[in-house]
Amino acid sequence: MFVVGFDLDMTLLDSRPGIVASLAALSDETGVFIDSDVVINRLGPKLEWELAQWFPEDDVPAVAERYREHYWHHCVHGGTLLLPGARASVAAVRARGGRAIAVTAKSERLSHRCLETVDLAVDHVVGHVWGDEKRDALAANNAAVYVGDTIADIEAGVAAGADAVGVATGMHTARELHAAGATAVFSSLVEFPGWLGRQPFAR
């Protein structure tokens, strides 16, 4: 059985509405200005990295906990949206006898909540991983493919020995994803099921 890994934010899910609302709540609570436009245009790294751009290092663990409490409430009811082709892409993996897993910087608890709110089920979630941690998670799960929207996603997939597939739905362009080593790059996941069907391991 082959395994296809997917990133979550801006690959399967548009999490921006819930993130913006949660940042606003956190900013109101702490009195610290956070430019949500900046944040949502560089989604990818762990929450703690992003919060360290706005808060003193010693405050980050507590602030991250508060953010996650806000996000628990804001990621539902329109706070999380499916990106085009997401449902069909997961279904295509299963239709060809594979397993679809999520490998993401988002915590596992919040990953499950976001997936549940859009009624998208995956076979396994590896959360709170980034960079080399994603590489290790993909390797540990014997992923044949990793689909993501950032250069770091592509690099993690390549380093894990997987076919790294880029989707230009996040902060990096198709050209940048190709240059990072992507096997294929699509404007959205709508194109992914067709590509998967042409791969020898998926027949």
C-alpha cells in the first residue's frame, strides 16, 4: 500500500479565516499588535516561530497556548475551508489503494478539529512537525508522495525520498516550487488526481 502525505494549511485547507480571527483575539487580549496580513502570507512554519516574531521569546509558550485556545473556537463555522480539489485528491489516493496522511506544522489536536469541521477524513495525522521533522515523519510512514505549498515542504519530501508535489496555493510560486526540486507543480489540487493516476505505483 502506497502512502501520500499532504500538508494542511494552504494545501488541503484554507485556514486563513480562523487564523485571522484567532490573531485578532490574541492581540486584543495581550495588547500586542499582530499584522495578520503578514502572518497569513507566510503560513507554513510552526506557530511558535510565528509568535516569536511578535512576542518576547520567554512569552511564546504561554502565548501559543492562548492562541490555540482561541483557534479551537475560531477554526470552525467558516474558520476552515476546503481548497479546490482537496476532497477529490484524498479520494483518489484511496481509490487507488493508498493511504492519505496529513503531515503538518499544526498541532494534531487542532488538525483533527479542522479536518472534522470540513468533513475530510485522512488515515493518519502527524502534527507539529516542520522542516527536517516533516522529512523524518514522511520517511517513517514510507510516503511515496508529499504534497505541499512551501519550499520547505518540497525539500522535506525530496529529503524523505518521496515525489514532492507542489501546489501554488500558498506563499511560494510555481517557479519557486519547481526550483526547490518538485516533481510536479499544480495551480491547485484539482490537477492532482489525474497526475496520481498516471503514476505506476497508483495503478
